Amino acid sequence: MKLKLATVHVKDLEKSVAFYGDFLDFEEVRRFSPREGFTLVFFSDGEGGIVELIEETGTEHKEAPSNLSVGFTVESVASVHQRALEFNVPVARGPETTPSGVTLLFVKDPDGVIVEFLEGFDL
């Protein structure tokens, strides 16, 4: 079994598209509306992972649960941190280095989902 997809329900599709496309530099690979008021956008991380954004108008949008996060390994947390500052992305925590040597950074996407970046993390 292999994890392939993370889905995020969003309030403002274009703000989230800018976060996942422009800030994270993921490639938008598909966008469609199976019915009026319901739009899906799929982003590829270039490594086989997919982030799916869903915007459904006319329904109550729930806040992101505080226990939800999405994590990505990166070559340089410092570079991601600098990019977050340039893009005015809210930093939730970090950068910080754990005793085991893993460097972490946590930011928030436009819907409050915690996005974690890990440098030096290998299982």
C-alpha cells in the first residue's frame, strides 16, 4: 500500500491554488467541476504525491482540525522558511532542529492546515 493523495477542502480556491502552486511550486495537473458549485484541483509534488483541493460553494466550510497536518521532505528548511517569508505565508513554528538532527518548519495554508517541512528525515 502506498499513500498517494491528500485532500484539502478549501474556502477560497484561488488562494489555495496560489499556495500549493506558487509557494510550494507544485504542478497543477487537473482541474474540473463535476457539478455546479463543486470544483476539484489536483497538484503533483513531482515525486508521485498528489494534493487535491476541493471547493464546494453553498455549503458551510469547517475549519481545519487542529490535529491535521501534511508533511513534505525538503533539501533545505532554511530555503523554505525564506520562501515563506517572501510569500507572506504564516509560520506556525520553526525552523527548529530536533535532538536527532531533523530540522522542522511548520506553516499554515490559507485554510489553516499545518504544512510541515522536514530536512534530514529518513525512515
